[in-house]
Amino acid sequence: MPGIAKSREQKRSRRHLRERKKVSGTQERPRLVIFRSLKHITAQLVDDVSRRTLATVSSTDLETGKKTQKSLEVGKRIAARAKDAGITKVVFDRAGYKYHGRVKAVADGAREGGLEF
């Protein structure tokens, strides 16, 4: 309905749903989904067919540092866990966030770690 103000989170959620119509993960090529909060960032590998989370990495496990540097490290760690599970290709799900800043840093870190998007 026009005229009703929506919160930033509601708008992001709608963008994520619109994106999820097109992006789906499988066992061979799971979905690398990002969640970004004000202080931390989380990356998960998800198999949508069997509805399982294959691996998770969060910046809460890391020591102090800049948020973008932590995001780059999260990307590298999720790539290492994916390699341990025998996964080399993923589908990137930015979860309604702009491909910019910390989200881009996670993607760059995952690529440095050897994942193909």
C-alpha cells in the first residue's frame, strides 16, 4: 500500500525474497548466504534441496580488527571449510544487501580461498 513507511529491515527482507526466487543451492553447489549485523558478519553454506546447513563461519570467533578485514577473513575461513567438505563451487546469496563493503569482502575472501562463484 502506498504511503506506508517500511523499515530498512523490511525492505532488505523483500529484496532477499526477490533474490531467492532465482538463487538455490544444491549438495554439489551450495548457496553461500551472508548475514550482516551492525557489529558482525556471518557466512553459511546451505543445501536448499535437503534443507541443511553445511558450514558456518562468524566474525564473532575472530579477534579485534576492522569490520571489513574481519569479513575478508570470514570469506577465507568459509572457503577452507568448503574445501574440507569437498565443495569448490557455490552460488552467492547476498541476502538483499548491496554487493559493497563487507559483503564484497566476504566474496573476495571466499574467492581467495579457492571457491568459484
